[in-house]
Amino acid sequence: EDQVTQSPEALRLQEGESSSLNCSYTVSGLRGLFWYRQDPGKGPEFLFTLYSAGEEKEKERLKATLTKKESFLHITAPKPEDSATYLCAVQGGTNAGKSTFGDGTTLTVKP
Amino acid sequence: DGGITQSPKYLFRKEGQNVTLSCEQNLNHDAMYWYRQDPGQGLRLIYYSQIVNDFQKGDIAEGYSVSREKKESFPLTVTSAQKNPTAFYLCASSRGQEETQYFGPGTRLLVL
């Protein structure tokens, strides 16, 4: 069974204080790892898809990286508008088309 | 504008009542999904459909039903058999079954 664990559950940062969110996964034959941002009361917004170990993707202050067992979402010099819950999901080879989600990390950035 | 729409934004259910949540997409995506999200938790898959007239149960399908008669529509019915329906329901779609899923704005279901 595919499993995704995100840590920490909550993270409070000062504006400009860089940090990383972790997504550890167990999957048989990774097909893709996905990062989403979710604001309160809204649907998740797609950020990145990573397919293989060593892959990296960037978007503004966010950078996602992938190893064989985990992914990191690095946030550089965050701003208050980066406050949200960040969700990680995986798709594995034994469950084609089914994504398994972690419980998310809620990020709060204080001015 | 291409996207996914869900309606209504809020839905109230009485005891013993079936209610239907709407999900429509104009992205020409083949695959569609329904998830349930409880406070402080991630998304759990209820049902998914990879093609018209075909769908599969997800991890928590009991008390729910779906249909996929048209490519752009994937309605979810919460039946009276679902004893704890209060949650945030999210619909998603993807071009293919192993591709990135894009989400609608969600429907919050409350029990009166």
C-alpha cells in the first residue's frame, strides 16, 4: 500500500526566513510525485510534478526536489502570501491512476 | 476559460436524504476523481473514472455513488447510508490516469 508522510504538520516562519517541508513516501514503482498548495476553503492548486530521483523544479520562491524516498519543498525568503497548506501526493505503479495524499504541512509566514 | 466547476459551494443534508454534488470540466480530460477532505487531513479518494461509462471505487466508496455518462461531467451522490457525510468534497480531473490532477473549488457538505 502506498504511503505518504509529511513533516512538520505546522511550520511558522518569519518573513524572509527560508526553510524546507518534507514529504516521505513508500510506493511500489513511483509514477509521479505531486506538490499542491491549498488555501483555506479552496481546492488545491497544482505546483510541481516530479518523476525521477534527482529531478528539481522551481517556481518563484519554491523549489521541489526528489530522492528515492522523499521530496523536499524548499521555500526561499518566504512572504506572508506564501502562507497555506502544502500537500504532497504520489502515484505508484500498482495503483495506476490513484493518487495517495499526505496530510499536509500548514505554513504560516509572519511579517 | 478552461477549468473545473463544482456546485453548490455549500450543501445541507437532512437525515435520511440523498444529495448530489455536481462536477463539470471543460478541459477535455479523460479522467475524473472525487475526494473527501476532513479538517486537518489530506485527501481520500472516493471514486474515480478513467473513461466515460466506467468508474472504480476508491478507498472510501461506501455510502457514495457516481455516474459518468458524459466526458465533462462526474456527479457524486452522497446517500443516506453515509453516516458521517460532513466534509469538504473535491473533484479533480486529469488528461490521463497517470498525469497531473487539477482540482475544482470544492463543495462543503453539512448535516442539519
